[in-house]
Amino acid sequence: MLLTEETSENRDNDAALYAALARELQTVLSAQNCTKRTAVRLAISNSIQNDVLRPGEYLPSEIALAEILNVSLGTVQVALGQLQDLGVIQRRRGDGTRVSDAEPFTDNVWHFRFLSRENNIPLRMAKSKLKMSKITKTGYWSEFLGKDKEYFCISRRVRMQDGTRAGAEMYLPGGLASGLGEVDVDELELINIRPFLETHLNLKITGCTNRVSVITPGEAEVRRLGLTSQQPHYEINATAFTDNKRPVYHQRILVSVSDCNLEF
């Protein structure tokens, strides 16, 4: 009798989880104009943020997720791969997929990380607003990337799970990253762009330099990057290179000193 009751309870829990995931996917699709794989990634990420899926908890199998969300198996696999790159989930062959109960920051993905000032827990992106443009002018990024006919600029406003805000601008030489112009910008939302560049553009990154300062951004920059206010911010200038020391991108990130700790 006990086994029957436990089995019934597990089935009820599974049904509630499946229904919540399906609802979240429809919410994302109705609110954003994005591809299905982006919507699946955001639906799962949102479900984790909302405690529908908790740290250490297993997700349904890839096949079950495809059925629950009415998408292809390939769509689910791409979405899970991107969430794994972010450190949101852990995937192991023979063990399934589960929500990370610790942030698996590794050197092959992250140059540095932000830590909560309250408990030193690594902060991850909860919300992101991203834009991509192509520019021909030179600027501070040229100091790191060298002169090129044009550059891609990926700007991002980020909010962490504890509310911490950060703003980032990434520049890539147009000649090196020409394939980026064919990428749907929605595919870059809430992902770590470094693995994306390596996988989709074959831009293998083998080294990085970081320079950190503390500045007080001007009012115009606060508005442009969606920062908290004009107060001291970490200014991180990070440049990534290929094995022949050719620069792949330069990224400038601003985050309030009072909101987080910075660790390399």
C-alpha cells in the first residue's frame, strides 16, 4: 500500500512539473519573438529561478521533454547544451540531467565570476537584454583588437538572480567573426557567448587577459547599460585570444562594487 501511495504521489508530482514546464514555454513564446530552442532554454531557466525545478533535482529525460513541450528532440538537446554551458544544469551520461546545486565555473568557459556579498555564492544571469550591431568606427576596443574595417558589437544588460545589475559590451573584429552576422540574436540570450563562438564560428579561445579598475560611470552610460546608479563600479576589460595570440574579442563589463565580490 505504501509503495502504491508513493508511486501515485510521484506521478502527481511529475504531472505538475510537466504542466508547469508547458505553461512556462507558452508564456515565453507569447512574450518574446524567439526560436523554439531559445524558448525551451528560457522556459527551463525560468522554472529553475521560480523553484519549480530545485537545485539537485532531475529534469525529465530529453525524450520526455520533447513530448511535454511539443518540440523536436534536437531542439531540446541544443537548449540543454546551452544551459549546461551557463552552469545552470549538469548532464552526465547514464545519470541524466539535473539542476546544478553548485556553480560549476571552469576555466574553459569563464574568465572570472561575480560572488554574492551576502554568502559568496556565485551569481548567474537571471535576465538579459541583448543587442547586436555592426560598426565601422574605431574606439577603445581598437586598442585591444587592432584596426579592422568593421566590428561586431554585442551589448548586454544583465540582472543576476539576487537583483545585481551588470552591463557589458563585447567587440569582435568583423574579418574574424563574419559568420556572426548570420546568427539570430535571440540565440545569444542568456548564454555564455564564449562556447557559442567556439562551437558555431570555430573560434577556439586559448588565452585571456583581464584588467580591472574601479570607476564611476557617467549618467549616459548608466542609462545605456541599465546600471543601478552613478556609484563606484568594477570596470573589467577582458581580451580573449586564439593559440596564435590573435584577439577574438574584447569585452568591457561594469558592475557595482557594493553589489558583489569579484573573483578570478
